[in-house]
Amino acid sequence: MRGKILYLVFIPLVVLLIDQISKFLVENYLPLYQPVEIINGYLRFTFVYNPGIAFGLHFGEGFPYLFLAIIITIFVIYLAIREKSNLSFFAYTLIIGGALGNIFDRVFRGMVVDFIDIGINENLRWFIFNLADSFITIAIALLLFDSFFRKKNEAKR
């Protein structure tokens, strides 16, 4: 259990640090709302502040985004502590780190820094996101992968 707690602290802190360094660089070196092409037409960095939640959803000024993020993070910590699978545990630590990155933004910036802008030319673009969101997305894919193969192995038994 002691080792699990160590990883439960260490991995989220590393994710938080990577996320916050990227956001610091974006805020200090990229122009606000001006796309900077990285891979012509497919990847660009567009620095924006996101007052809402994922995928550009915004429920108004009075919505308790910070409170909701903290409650969800506490629930994910609970899930991580109870998790038996190493892969799912690792995924939960990535989610916690990503959530902490976006919580940090809300506390110290009032909104979330987003900058990763992917798509095809101007016609097909995804919502602008950040590294914290990327870690969370990767973690969800790992959870699905682990769940699928765990169920498949259980069915074989």
C-alpha cells in the first residue's frame, strides 16, 4: 500500500508539472488567439483561455466548475486506491494529474489555458485542448483497454 501511495502522489505531480510548464511557455511565448502552424494544416498551437469545461462547453459564470473538478478528482483518487490492476491504477494517476493541472489553472488563472489545435485545414478542427486533457484522454483509453482485456481473460477462465 505504501508504494501505491507513493505512485499516487508522484505520477500526478509529474503530470501537473509537465502541464504547468507547457502552459507557462504558452502564456509567455505565444500570442493570444493567433494560430501558430506546427504541422501545416494539421497541428497548430492556438493559445486560448477556456472558462468552461471540456469540448468548449460553458454553462455560465455561476457554474461551479472548480467545485465539480475537485469532487471528481477526489472520486478518482478513491477509485485509484481501490484498483487492483496496475494499468488501471496508472491510468487513474494520469487522470488525477490532468485534473490537478486544470484545477491549478482555475485557482490561479480563473480559467484553463488551452493551446493544442488539431484538425484538417480550416474545415475540420477539434476543440482546442491542453496537455492535462491529453493525459486524461490517454488514461481513459488505457482504462478501456484494460477493462476489455480483463473481461476477455475472465471469460476464458
